Amino acid sequence: MRASRSYRLVRGVVLAGLTAFALFPLYTMVLASITPSIQVQLGFAWLPTDLTLTPYIEMWHTIDLLRFLVNSTLVSLATTVLSVVVGLLASYAIVRHRFVGKGTVLHAVMITQTFPGVLFLLPLFILYVSIARATGLTLVGSYAGLVLTYLSFSLPFTIWLLVGYLASVSRDTEEAAMTDGCGRLEAFLRISLRMALPGVLAVAVFTFISAWSEVLFASVLSNEQTRTLPIGFQLFKNGHGTVQWNQLMAASLTISVPVVVVFLWLQRYFVRGLTSGSDR
């Protein structure tokens, strides 16, 4: 019993320390976001004397934050919808149909996940420029270019995860629905898709968050009209090169809260989706 009490005490102390360590950056962000700019520039104070909500108002005027918010929302939603739709159709074809090279396709999908994204930055830029010269279709600096780029990274993960999930759906159940008069598409929507919903939500959350927070490709493939939030935040700087830290922290918190709330709401589906298919 003494050992058990000692273990609980040590565990509680360790967990409290880790929690404090994890929450410290959040504390500094909140504190900086309600501190006047002059005090922030002078240095960090654990308990500042002056607190203000002005940064939460000024951040909308210092940069075109609303446009960046709309851009990130459009790009992230488009990437998520296309990734889920294309990934579902590709995964269903792999699971339910036999074709030459099926195993090769699955291995190729996984191999693409082993390379760091920075390796594709220059080739994609050259490819988009070549397409623009050949066809007149502008991809650099457009929403389409960002969405296609994000799809190239989210689709392999989407396909691999949904293959594992759809494989756990009984083929007999789907065939029974087709026997009762459903077409293949209707049976897929009513049976397979409904049973694979946790996996679909998992890839949707993963894809949306990845596109929402991506910096590297957005910094190269976007322009003034299509900048997303991570790139727009770099403009919180005055003419002398001084960063408006309080407004930057206020904007970061404001933009992060909706994403965190949605993630927590769908967390159980996300965990179920990531752990699905592990017994195959």
C-alpha cells in the first residue's frame, strides 16, 4: 500500500509538471495578447500591471486578417472535400475490385508518405510554371494550385486509412442490400459509407488541420490575393521591422479556438479512425 501511495504521488507530481510545461506557451500567448505593445516590447512579465483587449480589435486592421481567414477556409475545405471524395472512391475500388497491380498501388501510396515535403517544393513549382506556359492555366498564386498541392500529400494518407476501414466492412452486407434492390452506388452510400463514417471523419479532421496550418508550400505558391493565415501572420510587422507581438498572439488564439473546438468534438471519431483496420 505504501508503494502504491508513493507511486500515485510521484505520478501526480510528474503529470502536474508535464501539464504545467505544456500549458506554459499557452499562458504566455494569452498574457501577451492582452498586454499593451510597449510592455511586450520591453520584455515578458509574469503579472503585467496593464491589461487591455485592444490587440483583439487592432489585429483586424493591422493586416487584412479577414481575407486571410477566408482564403484558409476555402483552401482547407476544398482540400478536405476533394480528399475525402477521391479517397473514398479509390479506397472502395481497391477493396472491392480485383485488378492487375493492386498491391503495387497500395505500396506506392505508402511510399509517397516516406519523403519529406520539402523535396517536392521545387519540382512542383517548376511543373506549375511549365503548365502555365503550355496551357495558360495559372496555378502559382491561385487557390487551385494550393488545393492540388495539399491533395498530393493528403490523398495517400486518406486512401491508406480508408482501405483499412472499408476492408472491415462485410461484403455480404453490401451484397444483401444490392439483392434487395439497391444499386452498387446506393449500397455503398447506405452501407459502406455509413459504417466507415469514423474513418471518414478522421481523415477529414487530419486533412483540414494539415491544410489549415501548412506554411512551406503556401509561402511559395500563394500571392497577395491568395495568402493563407500562416503566411498572413508574417505581416504583423511595422515599417521598422518590429513585430506586433500582442496582435500576433491575439490573432493566433482567435484563429486556433474554432479548430481546437472542432477537433475536441470529433476526437473520439479521430482516434477510432486512426486505430481502425489494425487487426487486418
